[in-house]
Amino acid sequence: MASLIDIDNIISSPAADLALQHEVQQFYYREALLLDNIKYEDWFALLDDDIHYYMPIRRNRMQRYGKVRSNDLPEYTNKHEFAHFDDDKTTMNGRLRKLLSDYSWSENPASRTRHTVSNVIITEGEEDNTLNVCSSFIVYRNRLETQVDLFAGERHDVLRRSDNALGFKIAKRTVLLDQSTILSNNISIFF
Amino acid sequence: MNTEANSNSTWSNDDIKKLVSDENGTLDARIYNDEALYELELERVFARSWILLGHEDHIPNAGDFLNTYMGEDPVLLVRQKDASLRVFLNQCRHRGMKLSRDDSGNAKAFVCTYHGWAHDISGELIDVPFEEQAHCDRLDKHEWSPLQARVATYRGLIFANWDEEAPSLDEYLSDSKPYIDVMFNRSEAGTEVIGGMQKSIIPANWKLAAEQFCSDMYHAGTMSHLSGVEAGLPEGVALNDIEIPNEGNQFRAKWGGHGTGYFVDQPGLLQAIMGPIVTDYVTTSPQAEAASKRMGSSMFGQRMMGQHMTIFPTCSFLPGINTIRTWHPRGPNAIEIWTFIVVDADAPEHIKEEFRKQNIRTFSTGGVFEQDDGENWIEVQKVFRGNKARKTKFNVQMGLGDSTTEHPDFSGRIGGVYSEDAARGFYQHWLRMMTEPSWDTLKP
């Protein structure tokens, strides 16, 4: 089984073409605006039919086990284990349905979020029309009167070319959150 | 243990007894927010009760360990070479540094990273650097080993208790065992863990969560989880099209504050949470029929649905959904929630996978059900900042006086599914733990 993420391959990859880099970043900025302006249906429409939205659980591991992200004793839970998210199109549609319900108390009133996406590194995709993209995010959430949550992490996406308005669909998103114990009362937002 | 030892508390036993009334179904909100009461809880509840630490399957091999907590005390749970279990304080007796900082793993020894005091996997201090020069051989290593707790298991679940005089786990579980067995004794193979412990910290009192899992089917049947239900409905089916179940029962343990509730023959809520595959597996499949045979009751094997349960104080689980968690207290205003998933060890792989995916979808920190629990609990806690709000008298009167011990299908003290008798039992036991210093009066 391959590691969750081949980080060495990403680090050593050549810089992407400037126009492509610009195009992908502009996609992310617009995607962030959808999330930050609670345009739920438009954001969910960006998820392709084979979407895998995945967020494993992160654990504290002493380095004596070797590379903490190695396969023997990984820092992240594996695909057969518990995760924060492990969703396909059907379950993501259920999450959308929850968000659109009048009874979705965790997001009604809606959180105010700010998704900041940077450190975008594009590598070749496995299909002709896909790109693998690694990025970093900081997401600020302010909710109700005084609740503030801060999430930071890494995203590993497979973007697929699309004739939609933003030019891409998201075929796969693996979110590596920089928290072991989740420091919020829930994760009712998306990254 | 003499609870009178904490004599500097501002709370007298007489005052604490006024906070909860089993007879009238009332409680005072200060039990959820008072700092001094919380300090007493750590000593009188958490240092005297059996606390869920994990599952045997978390630590199958010698040296396997889990770093966890009893109340706010960090402890190491370690599998020994003879397959027995040890639990000891994760604190060096020299200057108090943790002996291990891995969430879990396998160890041959636990060496303090401050000055290097080394301990074997049973928690015994075995080696001290420069022992000859520093201690001139006067150090009694056994005496200066970390504090050990009692450990006991029930159906694969591992509990620990600091109090030498507390009743055995067996006695402690009282008459609640048949209701635990619905989740943990379905087959000869027992249960196994789906790897990974989910942890989150939320600003709410531990009793809000523990009591909800003990006694509160009401929130599921009314308002809290409507959008969670909606998230699991097939396309084209609206919330108005479905009927929320209302037939079922609630059980209040005769001793210990444990409680559970469930629908009978109404799979609606279970369906909405786990979907058709798991629902069929736990209610109609050959494995479900085998569970009935094993338990000698189709009621316990197949017909109780959407069950919630708490073993006092902080062990909660949902049979059929198979989430299990410990609500570790973090002051009066916070809980650290540690959640894991179990499955029947002999279930087909696709069933195990379905349990895993549906738990992530529903009862995890991002789950479409749990999200809204987190919202309720922290909002309740915020309101307690008010001078009036923090001491409001709350109503816990549903089903008051309606329970019977002569139900044809269910053993013990039984009320209706929307009763709060189990909540009253939970708080009554809390009150007894808080005010009765001796097991002579408190024991089952």
C-alpha cells in the first residue's frame, strides 16, 4: 500500500506552467468564495460524480518509529480505519441536504468563514484531463456571538477539467488537518 | 476513600443534596457549571467510579499500550506478557513528567524524558540513571513507582477504578448487563475495534452528554436531529413523509446511575442513521437471528432499535450504530470526547465497512447527527454564564412515577421511550457519589 501522500514527489516536481498555475489558483479563489458565501449548492456542484472527500484522523507518534507518515505506524489513520470524513457523492449529497434544511442547527445561523488557500503545487494527474494539486489552507470560522475556530492544513486534490463556469471539478480531496484532538465543537464546514 | 477529606469545599453535603431531587424530578443548573462542585466530582465521582478506557482489541499484544485518562489524570493502559492488563498514572514519581507521549503503540519500557527514570510495562520503576552516585542505593524503586489502578473488563470493554474499596466492575454494572450485551455479546467472536480514536474538545459539561446518551431519546424524536435524519433520506422522500418512531422503552439501573432507551420494532431512526444494510444486519439477517439465539431473546437480539446507553459516569454507546465514547471531563465547562467504533468480529467485511462509513457520516465530529449535539451542548453551557441562568431549576419530570419492574419483555425498572427515569437515576447516583463517603452505605 502506498503512503497516503507521496510528499517527496510533490516537493521534487518541476514548477507548473505559469498560465496553468494562475488558472488553478483562480479556481481555488472562486471555490473559496462559494464556501465563504454559503453558496452550498454551487460548491457541491463542483464535486464530480466519483468524488472522494476524505479527512483521516491524525495521531501523536514518537519519531522513533521512523518516518511518522510511513506505512508501518502512520501518523494518519488508514482507509480501513476511522476518519473525520470519508464521503462519496451520495453521502456528500446527504450533507448538502442537511445544510439546506431549516433544522441544521450546527450551521443555522450559518458560520462566517474565510478560506485562504495558498502554497499551490501542481503535479501531473493520472488521467489526461486531471491534475494533482497540493495546497495549504487556513480557515477562520466565526459563529453565533463569539465562537471562533481556526483550522489549518493541507489539501491534496485531483482536479478534473470541466466545461462548468470555473473550468474544473473536484474528483478527489484529501484534507490533512493540523489537529490531533479537534478543537471545535464540530466540523460542520468544508475545506 | 473518605470524601470528607476535601473539607475546604464551599459545598456541604446538605447543600449538595438540595441540587437534585429524584422524587420531584428537578435539578439545579449549578451541577453543570460550578467550579467547586467540579473539584469535588474529580475526587468523589471520577476517583471512585469505573471509567471506560478502551477495548481489549486496542492492545492485543504484550507491550501494546494506550495513553488515556481517568477524569483528568493521564494513565497508561498496558497489555502484559501474561495477557493481563495494567493501568497506572502516566507520571514519573521524581518530578512528574509523563512516562509516554505516544497516543498508542508498543513499548518494552517507559522511560521518563526528564531524568531518565525507566519503568517496565507493568509500571514498576526498574532503573534510575546514576543510581549509585545519586541515591547511594537507598532508593526503594517499588515504593517510587507510579500509582496503579484496578482494571477489569466486561465483554471486551476495559474499565479502571482508583478506589480499592469500590465494588467490582461486575457488581458495579448491576442489572444493566443484558442491555450492554445487545451491542457486545451478539456472537461468540465478540467485537473488534475499527482502528482510530477520534478526539475532540468542546466547551460543555460532561453530564450534558453522558445523561443524553443515558436517557434522552426525546431530542432525537423531536428537534435536534431532524436535519441529520433528512441527510439520510432517499432522494424524493421528504421529512414530512416519514414517521418518527414512538414505541419503545427506557431502562433505569437499580443501582449505579446507568440507563438506556430504545424503540421496539420501529427501525425508522436506525435506518436514518445507519441506512438499510446495517439495519438489516442488526434486525433481520442470519447474524441477527443468531444473536437472538445467543441471548435467548429475539427482543434483545433483533427488536430493540436506535438504542442509546450510558454506564455511569462517562461510558456511552449506541447499540446498532456501534459508536462508543468516553466523555473525559476538562473542568466544569469542557469535555474531551474520545470516540471509537466496534463491530462484530465475525461480521462480513462489507458490513464492517458499512459500520465504519455510516459512523463517519453520522456520529463523528463531522457527522450529520453529532454536529447538532455539539451545537446544543455548547450553547447550553454558554447560557450558564448568567447569574440567574447558572442556578436555574430544571425540569426532569417526564415519566415520573410511571416506571414498572414488571414489564413482560424487559428486566429491571422500565419506563416509556420518552421517559426521563434513567436521567433521574443518573443524577441520583451522582448525588449519592457526591455525598456518601463510604461504600458501606453506597454499595449495591
